[in-house]
Amino acid sequence: MRVFLSLLILMLSIQAFSQNLEKIQVHTNSEVSIVPTFFSIQEPVHFENFDNWFLKNFDFNLEYEIIGTETDQLGMIHYRCQQKINGYPLHNGVFILHTKNNLIQSVNGNIFSDASIINSDALSESSALNFALDFIGADQYKWDLPEEEQVIKYISGDENATWFPTGEKKLIPSPNKATDYVLCWTFNIYAHQPMSRQVVFVNAQTGEIEKTLNLIHETDVPGTAVTGYYGNKSIVADSYSGSYRLREAGRGNGIETYDMNEGTNYGSAVDFTDTDNIWNNVNAQQDEYAGDAHYSTEATYDFYYNTYGRNSIDGSGLKLISYVHYDSDYTNAFWNGYYMTYGDGGGSYTPLTTLDICGHEITHGLTSYTANLDYQNESGGINEGFSDIFGTMVEHYGDPASADWLIGEDIGSAFRSLANPNGYGLPDTYLGNYWVASTTSPSQANDYGGVHTNCGVLMYWFYLVSDGGSGTNDNGDSYNITGIGMDDAAAVAYRLLTVYLTNTSDYPEARTYAIQSAVDLFGACTNEVGVVTDAMYAVGIGPAYVPNVSADFEADYTTFCEAPATVSFTNNSVNASTFLWDFGDGNTSTSSNPTHTYNAFGDYTVKLYADGGTCGTDSLTELQYISVQATNPCSFILGVTTNNTENGCTGILYDSGGDGNYQDNTDYTVTIAPPGANSVTLTFNSFDFESGYDYLYIYDGPSSASPQVGGSPFDGTTLPGGGTITSSGSSITIRQTTDGGLTRPGFELEWLANYTGGTMSANFTANTTSTCTGEVQFMDSTTHCPYSWSWDFGDGNTSTQPNPLHYYTTNGTFTVKLVVTSAYGTDSIIKTNYITVATPPAPSGTGAQACGPVSLSLSASGSGVLSWYDLPTGGSLLDTGATYITPVLSATETYYVEDNIEGSPYYGASTSSNTSGSYFTSAYVHYLEFDVSTKIVLKSVEVNAGSSGNRNIQLQNGSGVILESSTINIPSGISRIDLNYIIDPGSNYRLVGPASPDLYRNNSNCNYPYTVGSSVTITNSSASTNPTGYYYYFYDWEVAEFCTSPRTAVTATIDPSPTAMFSTVENGFIVDFTDQSLNTDYWHWDFGDGDTSNVQNPSHTYLSPASYIVTLTCYNECGSDQYTDTLHIMNTGIFDSETVPMELYPNPTNGFLNIAFMSEANTRYIISVHNTLGQNLFSESLNGNGQIIVLEKDFSHFAAGIYYLQLQSDENNEIKPFTIK
């Protein structure tokens, strides 16, 4: 069972001043995490702008689709979204946008920023379906039966509907690496005999069954209606052919109840009928219980509708159909995703048609339309818990006089109790007594990971919130709770289910969003919030309620020996919603749980400010909390960040899980061998391995062939060697092996090299002594554990780091000096002319120029491979070669070209091409995954073929996109094949072999990571289990770095077309024109009266009043442009000073014109109207009052045309044209 999960999510709380948001990593383990996958948004973000806002703040395009919408009683709309990667839905990538008035208030759920698809899309849909059907292995399926096909057509209202499964491609997380995803075909398969309904996930490459989800959600024991349980109850039936049926159309799209007659074929079900609509149908077939099913369904519908305004389980009136008398002696009831089915019980049990069971089953349908909780492990237990909660609520709604906290008590005996889960073998404490551990292989045999057992925790929480209670839980925590009543408790539970939870939610998430639901409904820091929180504490999830804000945090690691150092902070604050972190290095964050990188050595004080709004504020300061010093012991994670050999004098070593539980199916080895040490001492700070299955071996020497120390191998919880083990020589070897079952916290140890004599001897090495890139990694190899280093690189630069990475920026030969100090003294070493740097010169480039839009040809010359980019550093590779053809450009763009000269080759990776393995011939595609730190060419690799023939070798990126492909004829035996793949810096590249390759691969003695020089790190294989336990096909890599020159800027110049524009100043008949055009070489004016000009800024005199259309045409070598304007020239004496603002409307008008202007008090105004000849057609006067004056005038008797309205006073004169249509 895996109890450690590394989950990449996005969580933040944004304040108005926030500009920088962070992607963070959250680790959850067997201890309860109370960290929410939730962020609130304080700035106004419209729902339609979420995509742009997200890209701006998180720097990646979020691909998703909306899969559901929920409107609540607070007036909020919640959009449930499914994240996609490369168009494929992520099964666990569900998040919810919470909006009000179209503004996003908050977001919760799982959003993954770093996801790689690790397999290819090789299987066809039909082939994948065959794998799925082989796995189910049913004798008969629903689509085999014509009558069952009719049922699905009727229920769905779709004549083309069928039970036959169609495939959909989805991504599910790999169990081996948090950021890896497996592409699967998914099929919803409904088997008739034996009966089951499951979603089957088939690996799209190999056909392996990766996952299944059960869709049969079960109760695990099995007019007027004279019911079998509740006496006479009013129901609604319909009249049909002189009789009555248990059907109605008044609630939603209807409620219908059918008789299976103890059969299992739904297509053979018939109506229950009655002649007088008094359903007193007591008989040997127990038909009276059909009335219970019908009444209970109506009561369930009414409860959800009258309480929450929900129109059936889908919110849109979904028809609720019940099938009664299913099979014989069938003590069960279930929801299959479409309808309810009830057995008649057997032995001491009567039919399972009670209010609580009916409400339970229909709530499974509600869950499938909202949170859609996966029916397995914790999410499945929560699924069952909600059904029992609302089954109980329906019972109290439909039969309040006899309702209780038991489930199924009316059918013979209860099988669960919300008030006393322990009494029925269910846990009332998270991970406590009766808890069923999660499983990686959920099935009906293990109750899908205990879904009908672990539901007890949520049930008891609800009981305590409703009625209260006191006691001590299985963790030894005492509680005393006063309930808030069933209705308010149910309101919190309903909001938790329908608004916040997603398909993979667990109990810690349920706690977070139960509290958030209470805050939404009742306000922060209210009694209701306190009761909801304390009830979670009572069932073992999270701390007790604190009625104020409490700031608290922790970090995954606090001590580092090198910079940069990345720290993941976990926020344990209570009752706070917004945060401000001060990391002590000048940087801050408003993320809830930030990951921060310290780039320089130092000891850093970290402070967290927590703001809970009306709940108050708090802060916590941890002095010198993060230490990044060269003298600190380095930390390593076994098999993840360790090399085959660690040479440090001191260090901290963790198991393969780091600060969480170790991983399944591991076999990792590391040797600790400090140079010149007399012995090495291991001191264990913690140790916890599963007894009898998982072991830590310790060998007294340089390999696993050395003798084991006393007591090795170690398991259980006793510290190895009593806590301290010392080698007899200069090295000690540690090996971790685990199986595929339970995982535990593992170990943490510190090591120390011991020196008993001799003198310190300074020494160092470099990864290269001749470089064309200028990048050199220096490594100290001094004996006797120095604690101080002083480097002089010979170019005027120095360092005090133990293993500095240095960049030479000039060509030449450099002498390097190192001075070291330890407890044994000081020593130095000088290596003369040690480093030679020969960076190639920048290429020469030639630009191009033309009128746009156009594509241009740019050129460059150099002595190597020329690469074209869009930025002066970094950026995207556009093309290679001496010429680059640009896209069609409308504006000038600058491109950048560099020269890449291939350097000397070097070799690395595994060389075990004929040991520790065998020839692999299965029809599966496998690969090696690797990272590249600098631009390289992968020149060749060694392979060992079992037979000769063509093989296709591919280079892919982390998403499976083919970057290079080669078909090579490989002879039998060991040979070297040329690839010559040019690879840019990046992560998760794949070197992929063919299916059925008949090539040698290792299945033991693998020691990842493998390095090839300083530029390539091979991290793992594609094996679906234990990817570091296999090594596929490609040995002894030949790699050469590219010597890269500085980049040269090459400009594609686009000469723009002209843009015409002008302005005018009018003085009677004289008009001065001012050119405002752009990119113009030549002007041509047409004044509209027959005259023209080619002057840039002409002055023109018109001879008569009229309206003139003036056109300016501008020219340059790339084309021409025109701008026109209409001038209204009037007789001298009519002018416009535009000092009194005046508005005319509507304009144009049919004759009635409104005149509005701001008047001055005690000022006389004259309003007049003129035609284009300057003739006065209308005039009147009025006195101003210091207010806005609006006049309506009727000019409908004027002919259609252009007129001028003049407003005059002693100080002002304004004229505006208007048009009568």
C-alpha cells in the first residue's frame, strides 16, 4: 500500500498587491495534511478572462474543458473543469471555478503544471477493448441482450444509445513518478453475468490494465400506498388503460418503479399496476414493498428539491427509475450510474426499499453528477459516507416520527450507525480502529479499499456536527462538542459534496472544504465553523478549532551545503486565508505553500504573516531557519539524488522517499568513500522499515560484495547498530530493497569521515580541461575534510565554494589555484595552464529589406552548424543552416544566429551490454529517459542485438513527440550505431527502441543516475514498475558538446506603407491644411473644388460657401494611402470660437432637433439657423440662468440638407452643422 503521495498542485491566496504567484509542491503522508488545494482571488477576474489571468500568473497555458455547472443557494455558480494535457483529460486533474456575478471568487482542486506522458499511443481502440474484455472475463454483457439495449435507449431518450463500450483516451498518474502520466484507453463495461460495471483503463501502448473504477455503488447488506415499512403514504401514480402504474411525471422528468420479477434482465421488467390507485398489494411476492420504493424515491426527490432547490440528482430533472424484486434472495441494493436496483433480501432480511436505503442509492447518483468521487480507497469511503448521511436525512424527512441514526434497521437489522460506527465494525477515527488500509489493486474482494468501512469516519463527523457528543478518539484526543442541528450540518455536507470535492478527494481535503463550506454559509470564526472543525478533530483529522488566527509553518529541508537551494514550505496556519512570506533574502510570496530557491550562501530568517480577515492576524518568525553554507553536511536521497559513490567527508542520507515514505519496488545502492579516510561512521536519526519485507543492507566496504556489518540486513523500527555503525576501512556501502506492499517512513542518517593520522593533501579535478563553452565544473578532492576553500581561476575571478561551477568569458589558457583549510592544517595546490578556453567567434550575418507584408531571406556564415533563434539568449530554435526564411512580416523583426562547432567526444552511461540481463523480444516499446544541461550531439551508442535486421530508433521529448527518427540495420552481436542527434538543453528526453526489438537490456545491477560527462544524466527507464531497476538497449553513449559562439543579430527590415492623415484650421473661406501622415515621400491634395496641390502643408482659398470633400493621397515606394474629410465653408462673419460647449441631437434628424448648452447667468443668447449660403432661416433669443438649457425645435419644414446652428452671446460664438434627412 502506498501511503506517500507527491502531488503537483497550484495553491495560492492573492492579495491586491500580489504580482508574482508560484507553482508549489505539496507532500501528503500518513499524517493528516490540513493544507487546502485552494486559492482565493482578490482582484476582479471575469469568468471569461480566467485563461488569460492564469497564463499571466502561472506562465503556462491551462488546457481544460468545463464538465459540470452548479448553481447554489448563495447565488454562486461553480464550474467543474477537467484539465487536459495535449488534448487528453487528466483523470485526477479536476478543479472548480467558484464565481459570483461572473467574477471568480476562488478556485480549488488539482491543477498540474508539470506532466509528461511516458507511453505512446500505439493501440487501436478495438485492440484496447479486447484487452479490457479479457480482463473482465464475463460470460455475457448487456449489449449482448436486445432487451437490455432497449432499456438504455429508453432511459437516455436516445435511439442510438447502446451499452457497447466506446473508448476514450485519458491520462492517469504513474505510480513511479509524480509528474509522469500514462495514456490509457478507458472503457465503461457493463457485464450481465457475472454482473459488474467498471471503467477499465488500458495502457495505450502495452495493453496492460492500469486501473479500474467500480460503478456499482452498493448498500452492502442487503394516490395512496400501503407501504411495507411506513403505513399509508400519499404517492403519485399515473392512469393508464383503465388502471394505474407506479409512474409519475410531476417531479422533474418523472419517477418510475418497475417489477423485475426476480429476474436480472432489465429489459424484461414490467409495470406494477393497481385498479383503484390504493396500492394495498400485500402478497407472497411482497409487492407492497414497491410502494415503499416509489414513496421513498418521491421523498428523496422532495428532500433535495425543497431543501436545496435541486431538481433531481443532475439539477435538470433527471428521471428517477427504480427496479424492485431484482434476482432471488438478493440482499443488496445498488446505483449503477443510471437507475436504482433493489433486491428482496433473504433469510431474516426484507426488501431493501426503505427511505434510508433509497436515499442512500439516489445520493450515489447525486455524487456522480457533482464530486464524482472515485469508488475506491478514501474517495470511495467518502462517497459511501455521503450516501449514508443523506439517506439518514431522507429518512428524517419522509418519516420523522420513527427516524433514527441507523442504516437498514427496517429490513431486519441495521448494518451501519452514524452515531456509533464502532458498534458495527466501522472506524470513528481516521486511520484508527477498524480502518481499512488503501490498496493499489481495488476490487470487490477487498471492498474497493474498504469503501463500506471507512465511510464511518465521515458519518460520525456528521453525527457530531448535528447532535454533538464527547469522548476520546483512537488517537487519545478528547473532545466535547455541542451540535448545530441536522439541517445546518446537512447544509455544510451538501455544499462540501456539490461545490468543493473532486473525484480524487481524500479525508484531509474533506476537512479543508467542510470548514470552507461552513465559512461560506455562516461566516468566518462563527460557532458553526468551530463545531465543524472540532468534529473533524474528534474523528482524527486535523487540529481542534482555534477561534483566532494562528500562524505556523515548516520546511521539508532546512540545511543545505550548496547554492542554489530549493525549499518547499508547508503552511500549517489556522483560520487564515491570505498569506505573506518573507524568505529573508529580499524575496516574498503570497502563495499558501510556496517553494522558494535561495541562490546565495547564508543563514536566513523566515517570517510568515497570516491574515484571517474578521478572525484576526498572526505572524511567526523562525530565526536563521534556512542555512545554506558550504560547511553544512550535504543531504542526499537514496537512488534519487545520490551517485554510485559519495565522496563527501560529511553528509545526510535519506531513504528513497526523502522526507516522506520510501518507494515501492526499490533496490538502490550507494557507497560512501571520503578520500583518505581511515573509517566512516554512520549515525541513524530515525529508522522504520516494514518488518519481514523491506530491508536496509550495510556492507563494510566499497561494494555490496563486501561483508555485511553485524545485524545486517535491518528492518523494523530498531536503530541499526544501536544508532551508530563505523566501518573498518575507508568506505561503507548502503543498499535499500523494498517490495510492492506497505511503505514506511524509512531512515535518516548522517555520516562522518574519520582521520587518525597523516597530513592533509590539497587536490582538485575538473570535468574538462579544454572547453569551447567556457563552463567548467571544479571538484575538490582534498583529504582530511577541509572546511574552507579559496579558489583562484586565473581569470581574475575567485570562489569559496567547495565545488564551484565557473564560467570563463574570454579565450585563453588559465592557471588554477586552490587553498584549503581543515582541522589538520592548511594546504594548497597550483595547476599551471590547467584550463584552455577556445570559444568560437560569432558568425557574420546579412539582413534583408523590403516592403511588407513579405517573407525575407536572411543569411549568415560561420565554420559550424548555424542555428537561428528569436531572442538574443535562450528563446526558440527557428531553423538551422546558412539561410533563414522568415514568416510573412508586417513589421521589422530582428533574429539571432549562432555558430555551433562540435567539440571532442566523450563517453558514458552503462557499459553492461552483455551482463545482468537478456535479449528483450516482447511487443512492448521501451526507452531511457535523460536530461541534457548543454547543447550536445548524441553521436553514437553501443547495442547488442540477438539477431540482425532493421530497427527504428527515435528521440522523443517528454510528451512522446518524435524529434528524430532513424531506421538502422543492426548486425547480430555487439556493435556501435551512429545517431548524430542534435539535442538542446532540456529534461525528460527519451531514447526509444522499437517493439519486439531483440536487443539486450539489463534487469538487475542498475545504478541510476548514469552520467555522460557533465551534460547528460540518464535518470530512469520506461519500465512501468521499478523504472530504475531496468536499463534498455543503449550503452556507452558517445556525446560531443557543441562549442557555441555568441549570437549575431540579423535584421529583417520591413519598409512600412504610408498612412494618410491631416488637420485643418478654417478662417472663413481660407483653410490651412497640416499634414499628419506617416511614412510619406509624396503628397497629393484634392480640395474638392477642382483644385489640387502637391505641397506637404498647403493653404487653400475657397470661392463660395459649400461642403467640400477633401482627399489627401500619400505615396512611398511601398504603396499609397488616402484620407478624406468634409469641410463646411460659410460666408464671412459666421465663425466658430468653440468656447461654449453645445450639443445637437439627434443628428442627422427628421426635423425635430434638441439643442443643449451650458448657459451663463444673466447672459443673453441668440440662436439662429443658416443654410450653406449663409442665409439666416431662423432666429430667437433667450436669457441664460447658469444652468444647462435644453431646447427642442421643429425644423421639419426645412428641405433635406445640411444646415448650421449658431449660438451667440456677447462673449461667445459657436456654430455646429446638422443634417435634415
